[in-house]
Amino acid sequence: MKLIMYMILGLIQGFTETIPVSSSGHLIIFNSILNVDALKDLNFEIFVNFGSFIAIAFFYRKEIISIISDFFKFIKTKENKYYTNYKYAWYIVIGTIPAGIAGLLLKDTIESISSTKVVGCLLLVTALLLFLVRNIKGKKDKENMTIIDALVIGLFQIIGLFPGISRSGSTLVGGMSRDLNRSTAFNFSFMLYLPISIASMILSVKDVLENPISTSLLLPYLLGMIVACIFTYISIKWFKKIIEKGKLIYFVIYCVLAGLITILFI
């Protein structure tokens, strides 16, 4: 039963990590409903987050390699064909900085949020943000992005740090509000996820060292991580198709219902 429970929690984390419904908010809600130790275990959270990171990095593996390669090729050759990815790499850095600073300053505040009522209210905020941009198609692609676009999206990512407000949703809203087309906004959102996730895992090393993992929990952790990895990959492919079809309204409806149910009944 313990193995099944950890796998179910890995599924929840994995499937909700990429879609705009707040994975951290859902874990708080399920903790309130199920009251299981795994949901209070920071080490398990690190494991499943790492599983999600692997899936997203694998999904974007070709683009990541291309960006890194072109970045250094442009520095070396100054050829225009490498400039777009060179510029894009800097935009990822610039877009990461606001949430990186906020994460360090607000870490204790963010981690202290455990009230389902607060999460429910923030899910309604996520619904409102998605509703406001649901019909925006945008004209700008990767080549037309500006440093202001990257900074604005980075600022939107700050609010996505709070449980109940989706990180992918907030950055997607930031990108679409800057007239990026849906595909470009989607891709940049997950490009920002990768460095933030790496930084978060590095900061968590201290917590892992202070709270060593019990040998008996190693297998459940690994299974949870594998399940999270699989379902993160499935959900990001599904979410990309939803975005391309312009069906954000599905997530608006879900977040409204989930938020109201959480506020009223959980």
C-alpha cells in the first residue's frame, strides 16, 4: 500500500507539474484530504520534482543542445545564423533572475503556506489570469522576442512560486500578454522552468543532508520519481496540443471548480 501511495503521489505531481493548475497547490490539497506522511516529506518532494525535471529536459533536449551550441558558436564566430539562440540564452537568464531572487527572499514564506483556503483562493487567481489571455494568439516568435518580454515573463514567474498559482500558467500568461504567439510563450515558459528547478534542487541539498533518507523509503521514493517523470512527459505533450488549439478555457473551468470546492469543502 505504501508503494502504491507513493506512486499515486508521483502521478499527481507529474501530471500537474506542467499544466496550469499548480502542482504544489494540489499536493497541499491532497495532504489535507489524505493526511499521509509522504506529502509532508521534503525529501520525497525533491525526488518527484527531479523526475519532472528529467522529463521536461528530455522533451526539450534538442532545443537545449541547439541553444547552448549556438550560444558559444556566436561568441566564437559572430555569425548571424547563431544570433537568435545566443540572444535567447540571455533571455532565459534574464527571465530567471526575478524568480531566483524572490525564491531566496521568500523561501520561508512560500514554504509556510499550508492552508487549503489560501490555495483555493490562489487557484481562482490562476483561473482569472488564464481567462484574461485565453483568446490571445500573439504575433511575436522567438526571433522577435525582446529583453523586456523576458523580464516581464520573469516577473510573472514570481507569483507562480506560490502554491495555488501555476508557474507554467503565470509565465504563459506573461508571454501571451507580451504578444508572443502561443507556441513561443509555451516554450519560453518551460525554458525558464529548467534553471529554476536546478537552483531549487541545489538549495535543497542542505535539507537532504540534514534529514537523511531512510533505507526503507528509497524504493518508494524512486518509484514515485519514475512515475512523476513518465506522467510529466505525458502531460507536457498533451498541454502543448491544448495550447496550440487555443483551449485554455478548459483549465480556467478546472481551476474555478477546484478553487471553489477547496474553499468551501476542504
